[in-house]
Amino acid sequence: MSGVMKRMGMIFRAKANKALDRAEDPRETLDYSYQKQLDLLQKVRRGVADVATSRKRLELQLNQLQGQSGKLEDQGRKALALGREDLAREALSRRAALQQQVTDLETQHRTLQGEEEKLTLAAQRLQAKVDAFRTKKETIKATYTAAQAQTQIGEAFSGISEEMGDVGMAIQRAEDKTAQLQARAGALDELLASGALDDPSGMAKDDIAAELDRISGGSDVELELQRMKAELAGGSPQQAIEGGQKQEQPRPNMDK
């Protein structure tokens, strides 16, 4: 059972991988990767802005402390001029405490300034990589789209070729069947004309009947012709017809 389960798992993973390959569009994957890089670049830029904001806040505090230190120094100088050495000493003590804070803030300011420079450089490098990836992404997408179009065109031509092959075979079969039917119809017409086949409609005639009809039709034409000649000559149509019939009677055989 363990071997069967492993085999089934392998088959399932193989089919799932194949289905994913069919469903995956490299262009969508490239766009997604590019969007993730843009998000990372945005985070780096936001970090640079936060560090710059902190540095600016320290600069404001330094300016404020330096202003207070300068003020205490002036106050100590004035107190000493007035003979108030005790006040001058107090002012200088406070100034010394402020100066320690200024020193600490300056150290933090230099640290933040260094971090800001590093983040700014990292953001610039990341921006260059993102721009390069975007160019490469568009190139790959264009190449993939062109290859996909060529494949579709090739498949279309292949389908048309197969379809035309089937159509050609169908046309050939139709032509062969038409020729067979025409040959059969011609053969049947010849058989009906020769009397070899009985006409179920009763309209077909044999050779003798056809010859009698032809002679009868010819006699009718001759009689009509004689009648018209008599009318033109001023004679009686009946006389012209009788005369024509006498002329058509065969002469007796004198040899008998």
C-alpha cells in the first residue's frame, strides 16, 4: 500500500504540474514579479523618507539646544561682569549639560545621516535593477507574444491543410459518385431506347412503332403540302390531294 500511495502521489503531482504549465502565462508571471519589485522599491523609499525625517528632527533639536547653550553662555558672561560669580557658574554648568546633549544628538545625527546615505544608494541601485527588469520583461513579453502568434498561425495553417485534405477527398468522392450515376443513367437510357428494358410507364416504343410513326408523320406533311399547292394554283384541295395520292401509287411491275 505504501508503494501504491507513493505512485499515486507522484502521478497526481505530475498531472498537477502539467496542468499548471498549461495554465501559467509567462507574461502574467513577469508582470507579477515586476509589481513585487516595485513594492519593494516603494518600501525602501519609504524607509529613506523616515530616516530623513528623523534626521531633520534631530537637526531641529540640535539647533534648539545650541541656541540655549549660546544663551546660557551670554548669561554667565553678564553675571560675571556684574560680580555674580555664583550665577555665572550656574549658567556655565547648565551650558555644560546642554553641550553633552548636543554631543549625543550630533552622534545620532551622523548615524542617521549615514543610514540615509546607505538607503538612498540602495534605492538608486534597486531602481536601476527594476528599470532593467522592466526593459527585459517587455522584451520577453513581446518575444513570447510573437512566438505565440506564430504558433497559432502555424496551427491554423495545419488545421486548414487537414481540412482541405478532407474537403479534397470529399470532392473526389462526389465526383466519382456523380460520374457513376451519369454512366448508370446513360446505360439505362440506351437500354430503354433499344427495348431491352420494359418501360413501366408504357411510353417507350420499339423500332417498328417508331418507324411507323415517322412514316405517318411524313404522309401528313406531304398531304398538307399538296393542299397548299392546290390553293395557290386555284384548284380544289381535294383534287390536289387525290392527284398527289395517285402520283404516290407505285407503278405496276411490267416484268410479271
